[in-house]
Amino acid sequence: MSGGAIGIDASAHKGTLELSKGKTICVLGSGFFKMYPKENISLFEEIGKRGLLVSEHLPNFPGSRISLIQRNRITSGLSNVIIVVASGTHGGAMVQIKIAFEQRIPIFCPKLSLNLEPNEGLRQVIDEWGGKETDDVYEIIALLNRNEKTRMKNQVTLSQFA
């Protein structure tokens, strides 16, 4: 899931859609009739067929700098974890991390020793926002499985009182 920006967002959506049963969610910062960025319109159309497109805006809203930033509260709110791969100290990724932190969404990043670029923001993610360094995708999957078991246990407990 992402906001469908050019770069890693679009690559993640495309990679997911290449899987035979791949589904993905894209939260637009614009309306459905003015999808942004225009370079990704064919990708958005494919996501609409095999995934989910979400927008909180009127159909003809062209998007704005603020709406592109505000959609981050939706993308992180719908996510079980946030993984930031590379980032400078400013920009959309850092806004996303701050929002996820406030929403208590677990944050992961690659180990700094991998020297991915740009990585100035990764230190900030770890120090200020509680990001956990990892080089093991199974660590993230294990966390997701634990969270799902906890959620299921809580549902059973709550349903006993309904």
C-alpha cells in the first residue's frame, strides 16, 4: 500500500500486481477524475481492477502539496507496519514515519550497515521515531503474525460479552 508516487511507491504496486493473486491498495492525494501523478494513470487503472483505489477528495480535485502529505495518515492508518527503505532527513517518507509513530504503527528500516542511499533519514527514524533496524523479512512477518493472533484473541474475548 502506498500513495502511488513515482519511484518506490509505483515499483511496489507493480511488483505486487505481477503476482498472480497480487492485490494492492493505493491512497490518492487527488480525486478519481484527476489522478496524480499522471505518469501513473495506467498503474492506477490496473490497481482499480485488481486492488483498491481510495480517495477522500471530490472526483475533480487535482491534488495539492498538502493533500499529498495528508494522505499519509490514511496509508499508515491502514498499515500493519511501515518499512522505510531509504530516506533523507526531509520529505514525504519522513512525514509518513512521524504519522505512523503517532499512530503507534511499528516502523522498520534496513540495517544502517547496509549503506543504502540516501540513508541520512534512517538514523533519524531509529533515534526519533523508534524504527527498528532489520535485515530479516521474517522478523517483520513474525511481528505481523503475533499481531494477528492478538487481534483474533481480542475479538473472541470481546464477542463473549456481546
